[in-house]
Amino acid sequence: MSRVVRIDEEALEVALKYGKNLSLGVMKMEEMLKKQERAKRDYTAMEEMVRRTIREELEVLTSRY
């Protein structure tokens, strides 16, 4: 489906950096944002795992004394 839209010239220039036309540029930007969000979630999960491990090790070390 196609639609005629008004878009700021600067916004069009940005979109064209990502694809050969406006539609492809916008879709590529969306794909990149999703990948970035997934990477952020992965990083957060890794951080939580490291924190939990350190906390558990500290509890083991301090419970001995």
C-alpha cells in the first residue's frame, strides 16, 4: 500500500542514508532500533547475572566469619 505524505526535507535526507527510498530507510531504521533494544536487554540481563553472582559469593564469604 502506498500513501502520499509530507515529510521535512532533513528527515528525508536522514531516511535516505539508510535506504534507497523513504520506505526502505524507515524500515531499516526500525530494524536497527529493534536490534539495539535487544542488545540493551541482553546487556541488562548479563549485568543482573554478574551482580547476583557477586552477591552470592560475598554472602558465602561473609557467612564463614
